[in-house]
Amino acid sequence: MSAGPLVEPMMTQDPVDLLIAFEKASVAPIRPEYVEGTVIVPPQPDYDHSKGAVKLTLQLHMAGLDLAGMGMGFRAAHQDGSTMALVIPDFYILRREPTELDRSYPRVHKGWYPIGMIALVGEVTSSNHAIDTGAKLATYAAAGIPVYVLINRETRTAHCCTGPTLPGDNPVEAYYTNDTKVDLGDPLPLPAPYPALDTSPFLVAG
């Protein structure tokens, strides 16, 4: 009697733990993200990137949107509960003050909040601008975030993407049906109740 091949179950690792391992292995401080099955280590934001993102966040606060913020990390999950993505947007507006359930979520997922808290998300491109215009756009659309604001310093344009659509079960195929685009320096209209954003702080960005 011939023996069949020995099949070992594949070892799987939660992407949250994978990012922790990357952080521990790095000599320099990093804040890795996980998108479309890949660990991404964004470059350190330059001065123009950071200044512009802060100014956009301040505009939102001055418009009375107290839930606008920066710096928090968010986890998106597949339908089976496994981790789909771990992202740290450049700025965002939350749907609500964190509930007790929201506050308990990062204790379970080691520092990551549920992405469903986000009503509007924003990214400012760095040297890896294709991540923000491709993989992250699809991730935010798959997570159903209603508004994605993108400052594309490569093309010197600003975008307000709405209408998140997931045509099937594959989050990579998600997209936004509407893209309002203006040149940097022009006001970027956003859907109500959000104000138009002054994009002129990015005119000096390279």
C-alpha cells in the first residue's frame, strides 16, 4: 500500500502581529501598514506633507467638525472576521465619539480601531503615491468609507471620491464611482456637511 503525501497545515499569522514584528526588527522608528496582503512601510512624511495634512485637519476643526483627527490606526476586516487591512490615514473625520465597544476594540486588536468609525478619510501622497491612488483607495472603498479625500502631489491635483462600490467579494476590486478633481490651489468641494477644502497649502509641496 502506498502512502499518500503528508500535508502540513499552513501556518498563518495575524497581520497585526506581523506589523509588530516589523516594528521590533526595525532600527529606526516605523509605522507599517497592511494593505492587499502586503506590509507597507511608508516613508517618513516630509515637512510639506505634514504641514499640509495638519492645515487640512485644522480647516475641518474650524468648520466645527470636532471629530476630525490624525494619527490613529484602523483595522478593516473580511466577512469572516480576519484582518483585511491595517491603515493609518493622514487625516480623518470620525462618525462618532468612541463608544465603549470602540475603546475595547484596540485592546483586542493591539492598538487598531475599527475602520467603521470613519466617515471621511484623507491621504496625502508621498514618494509611494501609487499606494494612495490604488491599493488604499480600493481598501477604503471596500470598507464602505463614504468619502475619500486624496491630495496627489505627483499630479498636483486634489480629489474627493464618493460612492464606494464593491462589485463582488474581492476587496481589491472595490472603487469609488465619483471623483471630483481640482488642481492644487483651488478649493476642493466636499459633500454636505463638510466644507470645501483650501488646497493652497500644497502649492509649495514637491
